[in-house]
Amino acid sequence: MHTTMETIIYHFPFGLLLLCILSASIAISATNITTDQFALLSLRAQITTTDPHHILAKNWSSGSSICEWIGVTCGSRHRRVIGLNISNMGLTGIIPPQLGNLSFLVSLDVSTNNFHGEVPHEFAGLHRLRVLNLDVNNLEGYFPPWIDSFHELQYLTLRNNSFTGPILPSISNMSKLVTLRLSNNTLQGNIPKELFNISSLEIIDLKGNSLSGSIPDSVCDRLGSLIELDLSFNQLNGHIPSSLGECSQLQMLSLSGNHFISGYIPKELGNLKMLHSLDLAGNRLEGAIPKGIGNATMLKSLNFDYNNITGNCTSPFGLV
Ligand SMILES: *[C@@H]1O[C@H](CO)[C@@H](O)[C@H](O)[C@H]1NC(C)=O
Ligand SMILES: *[C@@H]1O[C@H](CO)[C@@H](O)[C@H](O)[C@H]1NC(C)=O
Ligand SMILES: *[C@@H]1O[C@H](CO)[C@@H](O)[C@H](O)[C@H]1NC(C)=O
Ligand SMILES: *[C@@H]1O[C@H](CO)[C@@H](O)[C@H](O)[C@H]1NC(C)=O
Ligand SMILES: *[C@@H]1O[C@H](CO)[C@@H](O)[C@H](O)[C@H]1NC(C)=O
Ligand SMILES: *[C@@H]1O[C@H](CO)[C@@H](O)[C@H](O)[C@H]1NC(C)=O
Ligand SMILES: *[C@@H]1O[C@H](CO)[C@@H](O)[C@H](O)[C@H]1NC(C)=O
Ligand SMILES: *[C@@H]1O[C@H](CO)[C@@H](O)[C@H](O)[C@H]1NC(C)=O
Ligand SMILES: *[C@@H]1O[C@H](CO)[C@@H](O)[C@H](O)[C@H]1NC(C)=O
Ligand SMILES: *[C@@H]1O[C@H](CO)[C@@H](O)[C@H](O)[C@H]1NC(C)=O
Ligand SMILES: *[C@@H]1O[C@H](CO)[C@@H](O)[C@H](O)[C@H]1NC(C)=O
């Protein structure tokens, strides 16, 4: 029997290839635009209590093609749903698991509504996603573990929700991530060092959570494109790493409202030639403002309030 199988495979490689192609095409045809319609109708059915402007109730009618529905974009080739944008429509409801069946989706924006409950784990099926915006809703639950399926994601923003728990190290599976905004949630634990390994990142905004621990010394080793780093209003501690001076594209750095301690503002921050805004207010910093800071000549906004900084401000900025 074993020999027979080997003989078959050896003698009929094309048959095997055909079999593979056939089963692949069966897998593809298992979902079609009817799947997408079912997913969107499941969403419409969830908008139970309010759809104040009756946008979905009226416009998302089974009489018309889903590609003509408000907020829906279909791909020109496959006529599958590639974009869904129902931002700011005053919608209340949960996000149904069927949305995870929109397997061609590239961009999903449900921001500024009143979606609540957890984001279903079926979202793991949205592996083509490049943009995910869930800002300003009442979504809750742990920081989503399914993000490690999002190999194409470039833009992830979950601001103003109630996500909790730690940011998972598998965040680094999103190796094309450019923008990460998680501000105004209740995320806890350390910032995983894997985050600082995503070399495509331009924006890291983790403001207003309950993150603790310190920033690793290697923070800038791979973040050559970082423009904005906002870690303000958390419970971070330890030193401000001098290696932050190596994030050479940085324009905005805010570490205010944390517990950064002892010692000195690293003079290397002055190496940040693009820096517009530096906010270190509300920490436990001591000592003098280092002279090197004056080398950051693009600075327009500087805040060192509520620390224990001594000395005088004139010499670092060449004001003598
Ligand atoms: C989608 O596939 C289902 C079976 O999986 C089939 O019944 C349906 O007719 C198909 N719809 C279209 C529009 O091809
Ligand atoms: C839904 O809205 C789109 C875009 O405004 C419009 O073209 C379409 O005719 C509407 N469909 C229905 C059934 O109201
Ligand atoms: C969704 O629509 C809103 C309002 O039209 C727009 O501001 C926003 O950029 C859109 N989102 C995406 C991801 O294109
Ligand atoms: C879509 O998702 C739901 C729930 O996750 C599931 O029950 C259903 O079988 C899926 N497939 C299709 C083709 O709708
Ligand atoms: C995430 O990355 C790790 C390490 O690179 C890998 O082992 C894992 O399979 C990835 N997860 C997914 C869902 O791709
Ligand atoms: C964010 O949430 C807070 C508290 O729930 C609210 O006061 C604030 O207006 C929200 N921000 C936006 C942009 O909606
Ligand atoms: C976060 O919440 C504060 C106060 O609740 C609000 O002023 C701010 O606009 C919110 N930020 C975002 C990004 O929504
Ligand atoms: C960061 O990436 C480098 C190179 O790919 C790898 O060697 C290292 O283990 C990664 N570190 C973390 C913390 O993921
Ligand atoms: C400021 O920059 C100048 C010229 O690049 C350099 O010579 C000097 O050492 C720098 N000062 C500090 C304190 O880093
Ligand atoms: C501030 O620093 C000075 C000297 O560096 C020290 O004497 C003082 O106790 C510190 N105050 C606080 C509140 O830490
Ligand atoms: C500030 O420092 C400069 C240079 O070291 C010195 O000339 C100046 O007198 C100092 N000013 C005050 C108010 O201590």
C-alpha cells in the first residue's frame, strides 16, 4: 500500500498538483459575496437599540447589491468587500462574530460609535487587514490576542475604549505596523520589548493607561523611523534611557505623568535634531537641565514642570 502511494505520487505528479489546485479552489469558493452579505446583515441586526439616522436600516437593504451600501467598498476584481467604514453614525450594539468572515477586508473603521462588549476572536480571520480603527467606543476585554494574525496591518488604533490586560509580545508579528494608538484604555503590565522591534513604526501612542516597568535601553535600536513617542500618564519608572537620542526622526516625545526617577535628563536628547516637542513634566527627575538639550534646535515646546530640577535654564539654550 505504502509502495503504491509512492508510485502514484512519483508517476503522477501533475495529478497531485491538480488535486492541490482543486482543493485550494474549493477552499476559496467556500466563501463568496453571499458570505460578505451575511456578515453585514448580522452587523445590521446587532444595531438593535439605536441607528438614530436609520442609515443602515434604510440603506442596507437586501434589494440592492452590498457593494452599493453606505460605508461598504468592494474590490474591482473579485467584487468582495474590501472596506467597511461606519465611523461616527451614532450606532449602538456589539460587533458580531460574522464580521470575521469578511476575509477580503483591507480597511475597517467603526470609530466614534457606541459599540460595546468584546471584539470577537473571529477577527483573526481578517488576515488581509491593513487598517483597523476602533477608536472611541466602549469596547472591553483583554488586549486582543488575535492581532498576531494581522501580518499586513499598518494602522492600529483602539483609543478611548476599555481594553485591559497587558500588551502582548506577539504584537511584533505585525511587522508592517506604522501607527499604533492605544491611548485612553486601562492596559497594564510592562511594555513588551518586542514592540520596539517593529522597525516600520512611526507613531507609538500609549498615553493614559496603567502601564508599568521601565523603557529598555535598546528602545531605539530598530526604531529608525519613529516620529512620535507618547508614553505619558502611565506608571512607568526607572531612568529615561539616553539611547532615546538615537531615534533620529523623533519629533514628539512625551513621558510626562509617570514615575521616572533619579537623575538626570539625558543630554543625548539634544541629538534629536527633528524634535519639536519634549514633555517630561510630572516625574521625579532631579538635577540640572543638561547643556546638550540646546542642540535640539527645532524645539518649539518644552515642559519640565513638576519635577525637582535645579539650576538655571539660560546656559543650555545659549541665552547667556
Ligand atoms: C455562494 O456560495 C453558496 C454556497 O457556498 C451558494 O449557495 C451561493 O449561491 C453562492 N452565491 C453566489 C453569489 O455565488
Ligand atoms: C444607499 O446609499 C448609496 C450612497 O449614498 C446610494 O447610492 C444608494 O442608492 C442607497 N441605496 C438605498 C437602497 O437607499
Ligand atoms: C471613514 O470615514 C470618515 C468620515 O467620512 C473619514 O474621516 C475616515 O478617514 C474614514 N476612515 C478610513 C479608514 O478611511
Ligand atoms: C461566518 O461566521 C459565523 C460565525 O462566526 C459562522 O457560523 C458561519 O458559518 C461563517 N461562515 C459563513 C460562510 O457565513
Ligand atoms: C507570530 O510570530 C511568532 C514568532 O515569529 C510565530 O511563531 C507565530 O506563529 C506567529 N503567529 C502567527 C499567528 O502568525
Ligand atoms: C474619551 O473618553 C472620555 C471618557 O469616557 C470622554 O470624556 C472623551 O470625550 C472621549 N474622547 C473623545 C475624543 O470622544
Ligand atoms: C482621552 O480622555 C480624555 C479625558 O477623558 C479626553 O480629554 C481625551 O480627548 C481622550 N483622548 C482621546 C484620544 O480620545
Ligand atoms: C528583535 O529582532 C531581532 C532581529 O530580528 C531578533 O534577533 C530579536 O530576538 C528580537 N527581539 C525581540 C525582543 O523580539
Ligand atoms: C552640540 O552639538 C555640537 C555640534 O554638533 C557638538 O560639538 C557639541 O558637543 C554638542 N553638545 C553637547 C553637549 O552634546
Ligand atoms: C530636590 O533636590 C534637592 C537637591 O538636589 C534635594 O535636596 C531635595 O530634597 C529634593 N526634593 C525632593 C522633594 O525630592
Ligand atoms: C545661569 O548660568 C549662566 C552660565 O553658567 C550664568 O552666567 C548665569 O549667571 C546663571 N544665572 C543664574 C540666575 O544663576
